[in-house]
Amino acid sequence: MDLQGFQVPPAELESILLTHPDVADVAVIGVESMKQATELPRAYVVHARPDTVKTNAQKLASTDHIQKWMEGKVARHMLLRGGTTTLLFLNCQVHDLSSL
């Protein structure tokens, strides 16, 4: 992803986010900002302990915490300016669909 002339590799941001204890999995994408005329990095985070973020207030606190945590880990142009969204998966089963 290109942010105002700076390269922002989503995989690099994902690898950093995966070191956070509250992050079980993550995907980083670029979201278009018409205001800034560029793409901004946004993280979709699967919380490692979904039972601790049941309310909207808890989700917001968690995403704010993760964004602030990232400020100490990456250069300014790599901050999650597109936001962070917490995804919750409770009691999910993963099925192998390769044989379908």
C-alpha cells in the first residue's frame, strides 16, 4: 500500500500486531481516504480473549489500546490511521472445505 509516497506493507503491520497479547489474528488492508487522497492502513483484529470484550465500550477500549500500542512500534506513516476493528469469534468451529 502506498501512503503519500511511503510504502506501508500490510504484512509488516500484521506481524507487529500479532506480537500483542490481545491479538489472536489480524488482517491489514488499505482503505481509501478521499480527504487525504490516499490509502490508510486499517486493521481487522481477532481478539485473543473475546470474553473480555463483550460490550461496545470494551471493544472501543481494546481498539484504542491497540492503536496506542502501535504508536511505539512503527514509524508515523505506518500508524493505523484507517482505524482498528475488533472481530469476535466465540465457539467457532473451523471446517476443512478443501474437499468440497
